[in-house]
Amino acid sequence: MYPREEEFTDVSVLVPELVEMHAQPYDFETHDIHATSVGLTPGSVEGARNAAMDDRSRSHRGFKVGARAVAYSLDPENPRIAIYTSGNYKIKVREEEREEVDVEDVPKNCAEMDIVMRAALDDMERIGVFVVAATTRADRIKAVTDLAGSTLEPCEECEKVMRHSDLVDDQTIIMTVGTGDDIYQVQNFKNLKARYRLLREGKTPPPLPTYRYSPLLWEDRQRRYVRERDAAGLSPNASGRSKRDERVCRELALAAMTPRR
């Protein structure tokens, strides 16, 4: 049995010195981290949606965005997993320090950026899965990313922050869901980078497949990942896998998060 959502503490609300205390110790030899991440998807979606609706979140383009991520550290001396949640917000600037700066010019911080920065400060090693919840209105999505689609993918600034972070790599899974509509899209970071590269070249990226989201069936998808990992003869221990085997496992996790056609 893999760990469940209620067994984890969301450390994003804690000051750094308390993260060490509350990050969940994790047995990587017994529990495959990617199987756990797939199984945590319903809680990740709910957490991202709640963050988008939180009073502390701020609307940048007429809608709010929330995100949740599963981060972990393979450090053999301190193996651990942690959940981070955030919403879009504007950095607070005291009135006397604003001078002539309009409130609209106050720097914004996207949910995805905030999570990457917090996890880095907490000495996490990788982010396995990002879930981002936002609008499904095509006009609003295109105004933010130029990636016209069914769900809001991380913006170009977020993509840049992720690209320069040691915690995010090509196999990091990015699942984007509606805050109201039960639809989702899923890809890895390598694909997101390629989509923005096409935009910068003046080309139109192809649309991502869109799936119907339900909080059900994720245990089945977790089992599907485990079956396919075992069939490939791969170890459940992420800390002991070769780079190639780890890449294959993360590709299998991405495949398990998409419905079979």
C-alpha cells in the first residue's frame, strides 16, 4: 500500500526551519515515488483548485491560478517527500515604498514560480509532478501564454524559471486542470519547452489532447504504472535506479496519467 494524501503535511505554509520537522520521511526502497505521485493526483488537483480560490490569491488576467507539487529528496541520510501548494499573488510593497509605482506594476509571483523557489530553499532535490488549476476559457488562456488550448499551461516566465531550476527536468510531469470544468491535459516539461520554442520561432504548437477529469480511478492508474514498471524489469527504488531506468519509470508514470484510448 502506497502512502495516501492524509499522511503528508503541506509544508508550503511553514517557515523554513519547520520544514525539516514536517517533511515526510520516505522509504524509497519500498515505495516507488512515481507510483505515490500518481496516486496523490486527486489530492493534488483539489489542493491546486483550493489554492486558486484562496483569498490570498490574486487575479492577474481576470482569473486566479493555483498549483500543487510533489517534491522529494533522495538524500540517503535524509530521504523525504513534501507537498507544496501556492496561488498567484502580488509581492507586497509597503505604501511608503511604492512612491510613484502603480499598483499594477508591483511584481507578481506565479504559483509555479513560488513552489519552485520554496522547494529549492528547503533543499528538495526534484519536483516529480506539478498540478496547475486555472481557467478553461480559450480567450483568457491565449492572452496569457499564446498556447491556445483547453487548460492553462505554465506561462513563459514560469517555463523560464523551471528551465533554470535544478528541481525540474525534462521528465517532470505537468498536469493542467480547470478550476470549474472537469477537464485536464498532461505532458512532461520537455514537451512544454518544445511548445514555447515553437512559439518563439513564430510557429503554432499542436494542441494537447484533452481528457475528462475524475477523482476516481487514480488507484487503478497507480497500479497500471506498477504493472508496467514491473513488466519492464525495473526496480521500485528511485535512489538505486540508473539514469536510463529512472527516465523510463517517469515516462511510464506520465503514460499512466493518461486514459487508455
